[in-house]
Amino acid sequence: MKNNKKLRSWLDKFNLDHPLVIAGPCSAETETQMMDIAEKLKDSDVSIFRAGIWKPRTRPGMFEGVGAIGLKWLKKVKEETQMLTATEVANANHVKLALENDVDVLWIGARSTVSPFIVQEIADALKGTEKIVLLKNPVNPDLALWYGGIERLYSSDIKNLGVIHRGFSTYSKSKYRNNPEWQIPIELQNKFPDLPLICDPSHICGRRDLLQDVSQTSLDLNFDGLMIESHVDPDNAWSDAAQQITPKVLIGLMKDLKIRKGTFKEESYLNKLAKYRTKIDIADNDILEILSKRMTIADKIGKIKKEQNVAVLQSKRWNQILGKMILDGKEKGLSEEFVLKIFKAIHQESINHQKKIINS
């Protein structure tokens, strides 16, 4: 797939002086619920009203959406508020029903993106459509799989294409429901700079208190918009209650976001600086996460050494590591002096961890 500036044209048609905002409940529950939320959002910066009609759930027996009847409620939202509407589709039949009810934006969820068969089925059903089609990243941090989904949709002559970053699942303990792994959408953005990129902080965070920070980070990284779940009674929502916020809180969140524009040279400089500083912050956090994991492994080695009554310092092993890291560092543009300082510090911290375990 070649970079194609036409992909951004659908976003430009909104003619906004702020990022695109897609908002609405995780799930359509009742017509009254839908209209109540829509009425509270219609005069805000929200341009597209979203609602889940079909909900892919991990286990059977959970609420799986109201089904096709919810499409009629979406249609009513559009007629009475003039907002565009959006919902998730997971197969060709969903596409057919959504198009029959004039849904404006169709997105493919993370669980569907993992299957090339599903993406191809949806792409075939949407072939040549003028509707906006957004592809969420796959559940796992597989950039090639995300690329493949984009290419399948692009090959089906879908005119208005974009992507949604909703974070990635992990077995590691994290404050996020789905780790943002910002380097992955950044890499996608670098490869396809003209492909509109939307952030879904609701699914990244999984909890309300983190939404503001994640939303701001995405805008600092030049994301084009946000998809945020909003409900009039979040605590009693039928799905994903913890990550939804009221329309009033959402409007406040949008007002507090810092929108960076490039009108003047001075602003352009500050914007670029802010973008790269945000990338530095993300990289620094990744470094800390990796160092923490390394020390956890060092602790396990310390326990084995204690069991076998083996000395903490293993000079031969340490010299092998150091020599390899110096060579690898040179290939990556890092000086020998820098690599030595870093790995000596890491080694000393590992020794401290293991000494503590052995002496306990």
C-alpha cells in the first residue's frame, strides 16, 4: 500500500479546529438511553456518535448487544441531532444491516483484526464504499497484522479509511487495561502519515481517572482524534462500566485538552518539541519497565544461587555480557563509554538485588 493523501480527505471535510471526537455509550441499551446521551452531546465538540450494537464478549452468557434493533435507534440519533453515527461490524451481515440503516462510520474491532479471514470478509462486503471505515489495532502487539488489515481494506477500494489505536493486551501487571505501547502506532504513523489515526483511551485505560492523561499524550503525538465512551449512568452501564464517563465529564475533558496548532513558526517549533518530548517520556517509561523486568529475573537467579550456595559475582559471565553489549551498542550508534556506564550500573543493581536475597 502506498501513502495516499486522499485517505486524509474525509477528515478534512469535517473542517474542524480541534481533533475529531467520536463518543457515545459502549453499548446501545435502550432507545431512551441512546437519545439521552445524544442530546447531551449534540452541542459539544463531538462530531460522531458511537454505540456498540453487537458486542464480542470473551465468554457466552454475557451481554452481547441488543442487535439490529439498535441500528434504528442510531438512525433516530442521526435524524434528531445531525451527528454522524458509528458502530462496530464483525461480519458481512453486520455490514449489510449497518449500510441499510445508513450508519456513517463502521469500525472493525481488535478481536476481528486478528483474523485475516474476518477482515477480508468485511472488506469484500464494503468494497468501494464511501462510508468511513476504521480499523482497530489487533489485540496483541503485532504491527504486521495491523498493516495487513489496512492493506486488505485499501485493496477493496474503500475510499475513506482510518485506524484506531486502543492498546494491546498483556500478561504483565499494568495500570492500563490495554498497554498503549505508543511506539507501535508511532511506527504505523511514520509508515502511513496520511492515514487518519484515532486514539481510543477508553479501552487503553479501562478506568476513568487515566482518560485525560492518555488523551493528551495521543494529541501530543499528532493523533487526529479520540474515541471515548460516554454514558448518562456509567456505573450502571451494561458493559465496560468502569471506563465510561458522563457527557458532562467528557465535555470538561475535551475543554481541558491542550490542542497544539502550527500557525506561527514559534508554535511550529514548540509543537515539534512537545511531540519529541512526549516520545522521550514514552521511551523513558519503556526503559524503566524493561529494567524492572530485568531485576525480577536477577532476583530469580539470586534465589537459585542461594539454593546452590553459589557466589553472587560470576566474572566470566559478566565479561561476556559486557563485551557483547559494547559490540551491539556500536552497531546501534552508542559509544563504548556510554554502554559501559549503563551496564555497569545495571550490573551493580543486579548484584545488590542478589546479595539481599542471599543474605536474607
